Amino acid sequence: MKGIYLINPHWQSGNKSKQECAQAQKQALETYIEDHNIFTVKLNQWQLNDYYTIPHALLYDLKQKKADLDVLVLYSEEVLEDFINSYPARWLILKSFFNEVVFAAKQKETYFEGAG
């Protein structure tokens, strides 16, 4: 299975810092990817990380490559809430490049309660 994961470095939950939240997203997503045997794809040769942090950049690269991908892995719908609400059409287009969109976090709060 081929996929891409997206981390929102600006998302915060509870009283955690943005850095703690980004690290929590990264750990949860990488664990999910490993557990489900997902091969992560880099669409852009200049991309620094194995993941995206900007939905607009991901959409641009998807359009350029016309990639056929199985899964987009996100921590939760909440981490992209601003993008989804601000750009509903772009969100629909972005989702259309994947067979499915999955959320690695079962519940947004329980992940953070155990960490600390």
C-alpha cells in the first residue's frame, strides 16, 4: 500500500505546546504506517521530510505527479479542521487522489492523557 502522511505543526491540543503536539502526531502516524505496512511516497524530490506539513503543497504535488495512491494518513480530522473549513473544494480534490483517508488517533484526547 502506498501512502502519504500529513502533520500540522501549528495544531495544538489541551495545554500542550505546538512542538509536543507535532511530535505526538509524528509518533502516532509513523506507528500507524509501520503497523499497516504503508510505503510512504515522496512526490517532490526537494521535499525535506517523509511527510507533508502544508495541505496546499501536497495538493500541488499530487496534481503535478498525477500519483495513484492508496491512503492519506492524518492524526485526526481536527488537525486539518481549519484547512477543511476554509477550503472545502480543495479538501475534496485532495481526498480524491487517494483511495481512502485514515485517522491514526482513535480519540484525540486519550493520546495526550497518557503522555506526559
